[in-house]
Amino acid sequence: MLGLDMQRVSGEDAILKVMVTDLSGSFKEIISQTSRLPELCSVGMAYDGSSFSGINPIDNSDSILMGVPETLVQVPQHLADTDKPEYMIICNIFTTEGAPHPNCARSQLLRLQHELGIAWDGGRLFMGSEPEAYFVSQKDGFTPGDGNANYFNPKDPRTHIITEICNVLESMGFEVERAHTEVGAEQFETNWKFDIAERTADKIQYYKLIAHKIARRHGYDVTFLPKPYPHRNGSGMHCHLSVQNGAVNLFYDAQGAHLQFSERGLQFLTGILHSARSLAAISNPTEVSYARLVPGFEAPTIVAISKYNRSATCRVPAIADEKTRSKAIRVEFRFPDPLANPYLLAAGFIAAGLDGIETRVAFTGFTNENLYALTLDQVRAKGLKLLPRNLWEAYSEYSQSLMLARRFGPMHQAYANIVLEEIDDSQKYANSRSMEKHYLD
């Protein structure tokens, strides 16, 4: 668990980093003092919301940051910016009238969690994440660091950095389950114990910041770019999902006909699959995201659910101890990447899952063939859908989704504007491969 004794911390002479995520997913900070903690968590801190992507227009700029006590963590002293102790706390955004801000993805995730609980026996979305990244040498810029990295390689020269990241996360209250080098040279992945979705999103934001800080101490940085190198695997952020009410996993039904999934669980998952093309604008929010979602590099391209099959958009992971199935049953969505706003992504999963429950969408079964081997004609013949091939296609699906517009409210259009801005900004620049191929034509 994250979270510290707020009363004790507020009495220290220490720095407080007030953290908030804008609608694009960017993590922001305001530097304050821990003496402000009680006020921050009771009445909040006014700030200029127009300076944060997707929050407020310039002519109505003020909003309120409200601290979430259970997200309070201490930064290890060797990573602090000064000799003083340093703490961080994550905030929700409120309007000046005291209501949750309609464009605060964390606030809207909490609202959708409440709606899920009403619709499905008090359940809440739980999520585990697997963010991947590459080390980048500061000396050489955007090029591979030196070394010999591959999957689970104990000789990788950056293993000590990965280990330090794990140690720091543990000191901050994470329960790290595993970390290892990945398939791409200089690539790595860190996993920690799953949690209720908003807490996992908090941890993703903290993790990415800490990974940058630690890597820089060793002469590297990290990039969470989904496809930094054309001939190496991209970096994804696989998301493991279940819906739970206390100790009860609502995905499980001992009498379930399909791997002991409950009927509502299958409706929830099928609802997400039906909206996968719309959700792609959230889960894969940049132009370069779609350089990862291509055949041949272990990233999914076809919308399907499978048993143990990593070529599908969604798979049911194996459970090592079958005695724990009633608690451990879950699915893994393999298409998101680490640049997604994690709060908005979780909100999107709930919105689409709720739609599946409310429309009682029929589950069509598992697809257990190697989907990477299918030709486009075979995909069409089987009635399968492809994930979008570029951000414009994803934007078009997202912006036309009446379901997401209804579930998200004003946040739907606010985020559509962010995606369109990303498209327009990227379109000004020719990619390097296109330049190389056509420069002398």
C-alpha cells in the first residue's frame, strides 16, 4: 500500500511535490511544503487549469487541486532535489464550485467505478500493468546504450539500474513482483502487484517518474516511446483486468461454460472488445503508437480473445496454482502502450465493459489459432476486426463513439481535441523512412 501518516509528515520541515495528471496523461508537479498537506487534502489548492492539456479554457482557467491522502509517498533521499526530505502526493482536479472536474480523468474514473459497483454487485475494476521501456544513453542521445541485452538476460549491464528501480519502488509502498530485461536490446519491464484501477494508475505515474530519475543517476535515461527503433520490438503496457467485490472475483463462476468465467464477466470483456477500435485512441495515443501495432514484433493487430495465446488482443493468462483460480482469474489486454493516460484508459475499460453488460452482448468464444499468420483476406473471411493502423483511424472511431460520449460526458470531446492536436502536430513532419525512400524520386 502507498500512503503515509499525513499528520506526522505535515509536521516535518520538508518539500511537498503536488502531483496531477492532465488529460493527455502528462504528470505535472507544483512544489510546496508539507505544512500545506492538511489544507491541500481538505480545501485544496487553486491553480491555473488552462495551462494543463485538456482541463480548462483560458477564459475560465481556475480549478482546485485536492490531495488524495492514500497517495502520499516519500521520495528516497538520494533522489530528492535538496537536502530536505521530499514527499509526493497525487491530486484530483475539482471545479471552483467544489465538484469533480469533468475533464479530470482520475475523477471520472472514480465516478465510473461507482457506476460499475451499482451495475454489478458492488464490483470495482482491478488492474495490473506491465509497462515496458528502453534505456537510452545520455551521452549518445537517442541511440542504444552499449551492452548485450535480451529477454531475461542476467549479463545485461543495466541490471543494477533495474534492481535499484525495484528497491526504490518497494520503499515507496509498491509490491514489486518481477522485473527483467525484455526482448529488445536495452529494453526492460517492471511489474508490481495488481490493485484497484485508480491506485494502479497512480503507481504507473509514480513509476515512470522514478525510472527517469534513477536512470539519469547512472548516465542513462529511459524512453516509454512505443516504437523507438524500427527493427526491435515496441514497448507496450499490457493490462491485466478483473472485477472484484472485496475478496470475491466477479469474473469467476465455478459453473461457467468458458474457462469458468461468469456470464457477466464475459459480457464485460466482450464489451471492451467491441469498443477496442474506439479505445485505441486512448490506449495508443500517439502517431508512433501505431508503428508498434504491426505484424512481426509480438504486438497484437487483430481484435480477439484467446486462451494463453499471445497473438490476440486479449488473452486469458495461465494460472500456476489452479487452487487459486477463483481469485486469480483475469484477462490481459495486450494493445495499450505506456504513453496512455492510465486513468483515462481504466475509465475506458469500465465504460466499454458496462456497455457490454447493459446490452447483454453475446460472447462468441475464444480464438486460439496463431493470428499473426493470418492474411488480410483470412481476417475478413473470419469476420475479425483489425485494430486501427494509424492515429487518424483511431481518432475517427473514438470521436464517433456515442457510447464513450455518453459515458465520458464533456471529457469525451476534450480528449478528442487532444488527439486531433497530436495528429495535426505530427503531420507537419515527414517520417525518416519516407524521407529516405522518396528524397530523390
